[in-house]
Amino acid sequence: MENIIRFTATDLSKYTSHRSGEIKFGERMLTIPKDEKPFEFLKSCEANYVILGVPEDLGVRANFGRAGASSAWESAIKAIVNLQHNKFSKGNKVLILGHIDVTDAMKEAEALNINEKEDRKKLSLLVEKVDKEVSHIVARIITAGKTPIIIGGGHNNAYGNIKGAALANGKPVNAINFDAHTDFRQLEGRHSGNGFSYAMEEGFLKKYYIFGLHENYASKGVMESIKKLSERVRYNTYEQIAVRKEKSFSDEMAHALGYIEDEKFGIEIDLDSLPNVASSAMTPSGFSVEKVRQFIHYFGKNKNAAYLHLCEGAPALDNEKNSHLTGKLIAYLVTDFIKAKNGE
């Protein structure tokens, strides 16, 4: 884990707002001690969940999106460590591993112009470097018997999550994606819009379900590709469920789970599917926060849920007064997943 900037006990103390009479998550959460080997410590520690950050927006830039997703990691950590440690959720079941060191790649990306073909290729190569790190670390976390919670970053990291889970599993895994977009674009160089198509092409993704696709943003070409792969890729749309009421949210969750639960599966949550959440592709219309919380609880309680990925949040794109809200939202979703996995 050479390319991880480890989260330390000092970091925990720095971010935690201590208050008399209260116990915060940050006072109970685990970090890897400086003199310990990370993988060995992971295997033996009492934590069941390992939080990993990928603070980049390389894939978003390469997909012609607005930069800013790199800011979600710190915002989320500030919120998570200040949750209450209580009977509902306990900080000592969570270890903050740290975040992948993307400093050099982000600096390099600043100088690149997405509208230049050669620069776009360079951005895709930077995404591939991050892919390798994500897949390696996710595989090691799962091999250690722990459940990864990955906080992005762009949705390009779905590829690394899926690959890592598949490597740890010894065979392809499934994925369900709560998203306004398919992220199943053509194989044109890595970016945030083709993590799932690359994962399937390379044999790491077996079955893929897109939940709540927005009909206005599904290109004809991508929908034709999905049609050709109808045994392996399925979807429903936001409009079918929330606008035309042709399908119910709860029935569709049951239907989607029936499709993917035969194998280990990843839960992918794109925050740009939620109304007015700061992100690179912010939307005014979509499922409520309560719906995504129900979704995470429903799928998280299944024994085959292998990881949770929360991506595309971009507090840097919010107004200054509300920039903490994205982190607070991520904290809610993290604890919803943990409570579901714990059977609560």
C-alpha cells in the first residue's frame, strides 16, 4: 500500500470536535499504527469496515465534466468523525485507511486541455494509473475479510472497485448503480463515463443493473449497446418510477436484487442522481435523499454486498455556506450501509 497516504491517530484528533459528555466516532475509529504492516493489521483488527478515499477528478475532466469531485474526501471525513458513537452505530467498527496519493496526477491534469486530443489521451492514462491503485487496494481490503467503503472522486473508480472485488473473489462480480447515467459509454480511453463498460469488456463485471436512469441523458448508441447485452445489463428509469408511476420503487429494488444477488456485488451510488447535490453533473430532478438511503439499506443488508462506493460529490462546486452538506450527506450514507450490514 505504498501509494496510500495513511490516515493517522493525529488526523483523527485534528478533525474530531471533542465535546464533554459525548463520544464521537473519531474517538473510537481505528487507524493503522505507524509501525504496523497495513495488510496484517487489517486482518487482525476489530473493524469490519475500511474507508478509502480517492480524492481526484481526473476521470470527470476526461469525460468533459466540471472538476471538483476531488474535494468530497476531506468534507466527508470531517463529517464522519464527528458522528455520535452510540447504540445505533459504533465508531470502533470502522477503520480509516487513508486516501490514494493522486497529488502528482492532479497537478499534471491541471496543465491539460480536454479539447486537445493528445491531452485527452494523457488524462485517460492518468485515470488508468489510479485504476491500478484502486483495484489493488480494494482487493487487499476484501482479502483481509473487511468491507471497503470507497469515497471518491469520480465514477471512473467503479472500474477499480469492480476489478478489485473480482480479483479478491476469484471470479467476476455484479454491480448495481444508483445513477442518472449509464456510465456505459464506448471504450474510447478511460474516463468517468465508461467504468462499467471497461469492467465488463475486461471480464471483471458479470451482470450490471442501472437503477433510476434519466431518460433524457441516455444516448441512442449506449442504449443500443445495452440492448445487445440484455442478458447482462438491465435498467429501469427514474421516469418509469417517479414520473409516470409505471413501476414502484420498492418493487424495482426487489427486482434488481433478484437479478444481481447470485454473486458478490458492488453498490455504486452517484451523487449526481440526487437533486441539488453539488456534483460535476448536478441535477434539479431525481430521487430524494430518503430514497437513496432506503436503497443503500435494502441492498447493503444482503450477504453478497461486497462494497459501497459514493462518488461524484463535489462540495467545491457548492456555495461556501453549504459546502459542508455534501460531506454530511456522505456520512449519512456510510452509516446507513454499516447499519444494514450489521443487520440493524
